[in-house]
Amino acid sequence: MAKYIVNPIEVRMIESQKRSIYQSIVAMGVRARQINADVKSEIMEQMEDIVPTADDNEIANADQVNISKKFEMMPKPSFIAMKEIFDGDLDYELPVLPQ
């Protein structure tokens, strides 16, 4: 798994580009929730294909274990969203509220 380290200098650069670190944090949170929803739906699709064993109380289904291990190895959605912002792949604009 890739190691993600938050570099404060990069965070400040993002802040200066968008004029507010809080906007960047909100955008990362929204994007992380989107990524999490996508991953969850993908897991559910793969789990639907698995035929349950006759006795569910015993050993877990090997297919379920393999799917779980695969998704545990994935980086966290918040790290993916952070990387997208730092790489410039995520473009966002928060609406301006009327005063």
C-alpha cells in the first residue's frame, strides 16, 4: 500500500491557490464520501455473486474473505481525495452565499 504523508507546504500552496484551506478540506470531504459510496457499491455488486454456504455459522466463505482482503488493501477514500487535490485532478468551486 502506498504511504501518504501530508506535506504542510503543499497544503499551504493549495490554500493560496483557492484562497481558503477550509474550501480545500470541504472539497476533500465531499470527494471522499463520493469515493466511499463508489467502493461500497462495488463491494455490494461483488458480494451479490457469491452463493452462501449451507452453514453460515462455521468458517467464512473463502470468496467473501478474498473480496474483503482486496478492499482492505485499497487506500482510504480520504487519502485518495487528498491526492486528487494535490495532483490537480479535482477541480471544485464552492458557491458564494449572498449577504
